Amino acid sequence: MRSAVRLMAGVIAALAATLAAAQSAHNDVDARHHGWTQYPIEVLSSRPDAISGGDALVRVTVKKNVPASGMRVKLNGADVTSAFLVNNATKTLTGLVTGMRVGENLLEVIDPRGNVKGNGRADADIILNNYPIAGPMFSGPHEQPFRCDTASFNLPAGLGNLGAPLDADCSINRRVDYLYRTTTGTFAALPASATTYPANMVTTTTTLGKTVPYIVRMETGTINRAIYQITILHDRFAEPAPSWSSQPGNWNKRLIYTFGGGCIGGWYQQGRSTGGVTDNFMLSSGYALASSTLNVFGNNCNDLVASETMAMVKERFIEGYGVPAHTQGWGCSGGSYAQHQITDNYPGLLEGIIPGCSFPEVGFATINFITDAWLLDDYFTARQAAMGWTDEQKRRVTGFLQYATAPNIEIGAHRIDPRPATTSCASVPVAQRYDPATNPTGVRCTVHDHTVNVYGRDPATGFGRRPLDNVGIQYGLKVLNDGTINVDQFLDLNDRIGGFDADANEVPKRSVADLVAARAAYQTGRLTNAGGGLASQPIIDFRDYNDVLPGGDIHVRYHSFSMRKRLDKANGRHDNQVMWVNDNRFGLYSNNNPLLREAILKMDRWITAIKADSRDIPQIEKVVQNKPADLQEGCYSKDPTPVFIPQTQVREQEQSTTCNMLYPTNSFPREVAGADIAADIIKCQLKPLSPADYAVAFNPAQWAKLQSIFPSGVCDWSKPGLEQQDPLGTWIFFN
């Protein structure tokens, strides 16, 4: 155990060099292609260095003045030309290449009538890197233990569950079921034995204006240890079985990938639900849907594994149904984590996103504000009477619209707590669970231990390194300076607020971030930078306003502006992001939410226009210039019939507007302490205490107390955080 910990520590210490080398290798895949000028080779189903399951959809274009039908294609020396369909009009050969071995595979294109290289060598070739269908691909070693959930995964329309897994990777055989929409507004199973349309089947009209039988093909299987599902309109009575070359005629050629929320308990399990693939509005409009259990953060609170799984599922979709015109994402809460980080770190998988009830990411934007709320609520509970804290003072220190938000989100903060009694560890057998006294080397159910492939392990404890820090933070600073609280309250708060030890016990000492983990978070995009794929991605930030919900809620509005600020910091602009906010009357699901339905359709039009733009201009200009004229930023009124108010979204701290008076953005504990809305500093740089930073006077005893609380200084929010830097790149592989 100790030698393994030292090895991991050594690897993480050399992270910059290791990842830079890996990034160079994976970004330079084009350098490993030969003959591109005359015979370009494209992998349509994935990147050539990110293939899974032994197959890939490949297209060869013949630019020489020779017919495509005369070309030969070989895989690892074996002729696979018969797998390709020739189109002499477009001078292309397209085919599903199968039978790849794990690792590198050589695909060669040969013109037998005149080999341009001579000596029997190929005219063009490409290296294809193939990974097992069970993974991993780029997320690093699989997490263990891992609970299989196939027998608990229930299919819709009474089709039962998936039965016992076939192996330790939780695999099942791929299956296909058919559903149809009934006159009572539900989905029913269409038996394999049926030979005619059911009498109670309805039709639907797609976005392409085609009225078709409402029959849905549902594919279920396992990829990367996840259960995945694909649904698509397919009239099995009138069409052949779908393939990449025979796409369902009723499909509108667009794919929506759905992502599920949550986080607590999202580890060591396959999961029993996907992000949803039976949405009536999406399917009835003609969209294909795809998702997997590991794209639900409540099953897998790890954006890296979520990115990998989405890449592999989309690859399967393309190989089975063809290349979609485009792919857009939708998901709320944990589903927004996934969309932001997949887009930024693994660009190309999604081409437009609708993050609902959004956060920039779980590891920092979320964890920092909920752990601060945990500390603050426990402090106020203990010291309210002694220090005379009023309810309004407590609320102002948190920055929230209502103080009830603090104890509410404290529950979610237990995702940093490894003890089974205080967090969800149900996926881990009892005997294997961590206990500081009886099983100190057991499985720790925390978000940081779940990210060990990136952060590494603490060599002293063997625990996952933790980038959690509140050293130097002056809680309540702004409300001290505006006179809301007094000096003694400010001192008592910061003296007693404390932090968390490795087991999330509250202790007098502030939490100290592991700087190796902090560096890794910045370098690898675990803290969303917004300068990768997000820099030129169309985004509709769709927010139901939850700040006002009775009892408080974690999905508070300021997080949308955190993402906007990061876009500004990384790119100098944010005009690819459109914000919509409404009063939460419709709920999250498109069947019931006309506003979300509108967002999906407008995103479709936006991406379609971008992809049709062939001008040689920067991608961000295509994104901004092709935004539909009727896609404006704004909010919806609270009238019985909501009215859209087109208005640039700004915070009330900057300017009073109709929208931010209806839906204030409020604040959060670290902003009240002086941090920026970007919420992107893991560990602040410190500066010496200075009386000039305070609008109130301290007497000598009070100043001495302040010095004892912050002996090394206080946060200098005007400077970057320690180890803060741009990511090393995109498409980083952790293997």
C-alpha cells in the first residue's frame, strides 16, 4: 500500500510533464496520417485516438483524378475493402471497420493502379487507437469496488429489468425493444410478434414537418460499465433495421444527449437510471435521444468518467444510426456540471448545450459554497445567542436571498464526508466501507476520493488528495464594512468558523488545500476554465428561479453569472451564452415546460445555422453571428401567462433592471468575503493585514485579536489563486 501511494504521489508530482506529453501525442494525431493531400481519411464515429469496441465508421475521400471504386483498404494488413460503400459522385468510400485489436491499428488506403509511394507501401494510412468496450479510454483505471445494477434497471412500459450481468464489468447483451405512443398519452410496448400498427397508436409531426407513426426503437446495452440507452423514431413495419447507411426515415437527424443530476452517493456503482430517453416532446419532434447511467451525477459524480462515457455512447450511436446533423445537450444541476465540463475539456462531443439550474462544476463552485454554508450554519447555531446575531445579519453574511438556504445546502456538503453514517455509501459492501476506527483503509465515499485518478493520493494517509481551502477568508467582510455587523461579531465568526479535517469533522483549524490537487484541478479542467470548447459553443443557460423556494435550495441563480464571468476571463467575451430565467412554475421536464421546449427548438436552429456557415471566419464569430434573431436574452414575467422580457442579464449589484428585480442574483459567502463572482480561486494568495481594508475602526485589543486569527495574512482576491493557471489543453488522457 505504501509503495503504491508513493508511486501515485510521484506520478502526480510530475503531472505537468506527463500531461503535456500526453496532450501533445493526442493533439498531434494528424501527424500520424500519411497521404492526407490526395486521400484524406476521416473517422466519423470518434477521434482516431479514441475508438472503443473494436470498430469505427471511416470515410476516405479520393482527391486524385481516379475513381473511388478502384481503391483498396486494409486493416493491419487484412483487406477490408468490402466493408466500404463507394460513392463515385462524391469520390468517397465509407464503411464500418470492425475487428480492431486493443491498442494501435494501422488502416491503409491503396490505389493499385499507381502507388504514389512506391515499394508496395500504402498511398495513405492512419493509426487507430482502440480501447475495450468496457473501458476505460481516457479516465484512468476503473474504480473498485463497483456495484452492478442491471438487475435493478427497469425498462419503460413494463418491459422488466435487464437481468444479471454477464461479467465483472456489469455487461449485458445489447437488446432492442419497440414502444409506441397511445391515444391515452403513454408509451406502451410494441410486441416483437406484432405485424400491424396498434389500433390505439397515434401519429406525430416532426420538426421537419413530416407526420409519421409514433413508434420508437429503444436500444439498451452496456458501454464503459454504464447502462446506455438510445431511442429514435423508427417505423419497423415500413423500414429495414437501422444502420449507419440506412438511417430511420422518421428521424429528424438530430441527437439530444441527456444528463442527470445529483452527486451524493455518485460513486462505486453502475446506476439504475439514465438522464432520460423517453421524453415525449423530444421524441415526438423527431429527435433521437441518448444517455447512460454514468451520465447521471447521482450515479457518477465525476465529470471525467461522464465525458468518457458520453464519447463512447455517441460513438455507438453513429456506428448504429449514422452521423447526426448535430448533437445538443440538456440536463439540470449535475447535468449542467457534465455539459460545461464535457464541452470545455472534450470539445466536439456536444455542439450546443442547455445547462439547466446550472453550476460551473461540482468540485469548486458547488463544494466551496456548500461547505462554507455548513460551517456558517453550525457557527450561528452555536453562537447566535452569545453574540446577538439577528436573522438578517446571518442571512447577509451568507449572501443568500434567505438564510434557510444555508442549512438546506449543508446536507449536500456531506459529499466530502467519507463516513457511511453521514453520506451515501450504499453501493459499497458494509465490510469494505471506511471507518476511521475499525476500517481505516476502507473505501471512502467522497467526491475527492472519487477523483483520485486526477488528484492522486496523499502519501501520508492514502486518502484522495483534497483541494478544499478556506485559509485567509474573512467571512462577513463586506457586511462588516457596510455596518451590518459589528467588529466583535466579525472577530468571533472568523475565530470560531474553523474548517474540516480529512474525515469532514469540524475542527478549529481552517481547511488547507493540497496544492498538488489544486494544480491538477486547474491544469486538467476539473475547475472549469471556459477557454476550451466553451469559448465557441452556443449556450442557453436555462434557469428556474429556486432562490425563493420555501426552505431554501442549492440551485441558486448567481452560479449562472459565475460561468459568465469565467467566459469573460478566458475569452474576453460571453456573447455565445444566452441566459433565460423564469419563476419555476413549469418544472424541469420539456413535456410540461413550454419554455424549455422553446429553448430546445431555438438551439436546434442556432446550431443548424452555424454548421451551414462556410465562411472562413473564427468559429466564435459564426456562433454569435448565426444566433437566431428571436433568441434573445431575458426573463419571463410572473403573470398568470408569463410574458418574455428581452433584457441583457446583469446582477443587481451592477445595475437595477426589471429582470434582476424579479429574480435577484444575491450572493454567496466567499463573495461577501471579497471574492470575485467567478468563484474560481481554490486557495487564495495572502496579504498582510491593513487597517485601510476596513471601513470600521478596531481598538487595540480587537486588532490584536484579528492578528491572532490571521497570523499569515488574509486573502488577496485581486491576485490569482495559488497554482491558478490555464489548462494544459483539451482531450487529456489519464492513462
